[in-house]
Amino acid sequence: MRFAKPRLSMMMLALALGTALAVGPAWSGKPEAAVPSSVARGARLFDGTEPLAGTLSGHSAPLPGAATRCIQCHAGPGKSTAAVSGFAPPLDRRQLREVLPRRGGPPVAYERASFCRTLRTGIDPAHVALPRAMPRFDADEGQCAALWDYLTQVLSQ
């Protein structure tokens, strides 16, 4: 019975060492920042994992989910624009928040409310109409806020 304790201690030490070896390479020593749930939801809406209902301007029939995925035409935050068609501008913090000329219209910047209004109506804050190919979305406040949070997130360098 005297040897039971050392064996148990050796097994515990072996388990701890095995865990450290398995986890060690994946752990960088810095805690990872948690992604806010609204940013995660916005990413799902952007890539189409979570559907976003929409129609084309002048039409009442809903578009299929595959046709309303933002990622089909736009590059998102931190993404290469080479991955999209060039048909639509990239969407990120700079493109939305900075005062920039858009579609031949006057310079404008978006706020969350104007972004959501533009998604729904197809008219930007400078009263310039988006192309007809851009869906008009039936996005509720939660969906708009999540997309905005995703697109305007500050990315770590």
C-alpha cells in the first residue's frame, strides 16, 4: 500500500505533461480577444451562413438566399479584394466611416442608421441610388446592427 501514492502522483504528472505538450503549440502566451457576438453574427450574415432576406429594386419576389450573400460581390474587413468580382466596393471600417465620394456622387460617410436605411432602400446618405443589382434587404435592427459591427470592427494589426 505504500507505493499507491507515488504511482498516483506519477500518473498525475504524466497527465499534466501530456496536456501541456498537446496544448503548448497552440497557445501563444497571449490571451485571444473574444469576438463580440454581434460581430460574429455580422460575419454570418455577410457570408450567407445566416440568411438575409432581400429583393431586387422594382421586384416583389424574394431573392434566394444565395443571391443575398454580401460576400458574393463585396470584400469584407481584412479580406483581399481579389476574391470578389470588382463589381462592388469593399466594405470595411474605412470605406464606410471615412468621408469618401461614392458612385460619382458627393463625398459621404455612413453612420449605423444611414447604413441600415441604405440596405433597406438602396439610397445612400447623399441621396445617390445604389445599382439595381444591389438587393434591398428586409433587415431588422438586430441584423443591421450586427452587419455594421462586423464591417466597422477595428482589426488588430
